[in-house]
Amino acid sequence: MRTPHRIANARDPYEELAALADHPLDDVPRGRPPAADDPGDAWLPPHHGRSRRRTRFAGLPLLVKGVVAILVLTAFLTLADRWAVLYAEHRAAQQLKKELKLTAAPEVDIAGFPFLTQLADRRVDEMKVTVPDVAADRVTLAEVSATAHDVRIEGSGLTGISGARVDAVRGEVLLSFADLNRELGASQVTFTGHGRDRVLARGTLPVAGHEVKVRADATLRRLGASGVATDIDGMRLDLGGLATYRPGTRPAEGLHLTAASVRRITEESDQAKRLLAIPALVHRAGVPGAAVRQALRGEKKVSEVTGTPRFVRGLMRTNLIDIALDHPWLLKKLGLDPALLHGLTELTRPALADRLSLAFRLPELPGDAGYVRLRDVRVAKDGIRVELSGAGLSVGR
């Protein structure tokens, strides 16, 4: 039978275990610590990244380490120096705001590096102060900037700053045309520079419900050592190219017809006769009485009299204020509202000049705080610039 044969040839597991006993485990090499005098088998600790970096830094030359230390120290000193500058600038700005009664603290910039050595010496080489938007009379100064030299700091310690004294200061004041146009622009007048000491005013003015073109020239002048003002001249109001009005009582001032208006009236014989029928008008125009009587008897003579250049010039030189009040048809013939006449008579020369005048003064310094004086006054492209200088200034106690 096959089955007993298979069983007979199968290996007994117990026999395999017995075979293992014939090979003792004592012959198998066992791990043992290396000998102390065997350098080849010396044990080394594991190497990590941080330990390698420390090894590299420890291996740097002494000179490189010194340079690195100096750079780090310099960075800290620079940071401390800049902090001290910011602190000093803030204290100075707040003190100036208080003493000059400013609406906002000025900008203070202390020059020079390092600052700590200057502070220890109690003397600052240069300090710049910029004060924006300083109220001055009817206008606002766009900017007042000044640079102080040789500033002596009063107080004790690095933070004990109680005040400062300035030996010399130079600066500049700017009155910008943009601010003038905004603050005096209720009358829609704009200001521009013309030459070194003149300002042109051009725009419109409301008169009796009408917008009248206005032009004037302003000449700069100094008011003592701390102020600037303007003298207004050349004031003229244009009434639509039909007439001009110059406030004042001199012969060249008042209400005058333009050449185009005179020709328009004299081209119509009926209107020309009405002009000749006004004694005050023909008298001021310089027309002889005999010529007037002849002209009133014939139209040809009217054209001869009113068409002459002499009559046109005489009529243009005539102030129509009183005449137009008695003969309002004259303004209506020109296409002008008679109410304009009353509005113009109320617009006197001082009233018009006051609306166009510019003036400002520097803020007064408190007590014995030194002095600041205006030097050169000039008209620039962006506005009126005034140089200033001062000495013996003191801030704080």
C-alpha cells in the first residue's frame, strides 16, 4: 500500500530538534566591548547639525569674531542714537507748539550723527524747523521754515532737556498763490506773480447781481521788520466791454464808455442828438456850444460833430456817474442794468482795495526769546517768498 510508504519516508520533526543538539551555541561569536587600547574600534558619539555649526563658529579666526562683535555693538548704538534723536525732536516740537501758540506741532529735524555725542556736549550743530499753515492776518502762511545753527541745549543728563538757545537762524516764509486763491477766492479772483515785486489779481466780482470782471495790480512792501503788505493800484472793472469803472475821484477814474460803445451810440442820429442834448456831457466832451446848436438843427451836422475823433475821445474821458444817474437811458442803450450804477458807486476804492489786499505778520516771540526779522521779499512762481533771519532765540526755560 502507498499510504504506509509515504508515512515511512516522512521526516520526524522531533528528529530535527535532536539534530540541533549536536551543534552547541558556545561556538557562535558573541558581541563584546572593544579593548580600550584598540583605536580602530573606538566608539564615537553621533554627529548632529547644531554641533557641527558650533564647531565651525568655534573655528573662526579671532579677528572675524571681533568684527562681528563690533558690528553688533554698532547696530545697537545706532538704534539708541536714532531713538534719542526722535525723542529730542518730539520734545522740541511740543515746546515750540506751546510757546508759539500753534494749532499743530511743527516738524523738527536735528542734523548730524551721532546725536548722543552732541547731546553729551550740550550743543547741536544744526536743527531745521518747519511750521505749516501759520495764521497771519487774513491769510494763512503756507509754510515757515527755519534752520538754526549752534543750538545750545539746557538741562542735565541725556533726557533732562529743559530748553535751548539758538545763536543764529535763517529761514523762509511762503505765502502761496494757491492759498490766496482759496482764502480770498470768495470773489473768484486769482493771484499770479508778475516780476519781482508785483502780484496780478484777475477774476470777477459780484456787483448788483452781476458778475463783473475785475483786474488789479498789487505791489509788495514791508511792514517794519516782521510784516508784508500790498499797495493796490490799477484797479479796473470791465462791464462787458461796454464801459469800464475805476473807483476813485480823479479825472481818469469813474465810469467811462469804451470806444466801441461811443461809436454804437453815435451811429444812430437820434441817439446822437440825445447825447448832444445833455449839456453836462457835451461840456465835458469839449464840444463848443455853437457846434451843438448847429448839429441839433440838421442830421448832417450831427454826424460831423459826433463822428470826429475829438468827440469820441472827449466822450470816453467823461465820467458818466453823475450823467447816468440823471439819464438812465444811456446805460440802457448800452445794454447795461441801471442797478449796476448804484452798485458801482458803493464799491469805493478803499472797499475794493481791501478785498484784494494781501498782508501778514510773523508771530510774535514771547518775552526775551530773541528776535526774528524779515529780509528779502520777492514774488516767485508759486507765491510770495520772504527770507528771514534771527538771533538770540530761546525755547523753554
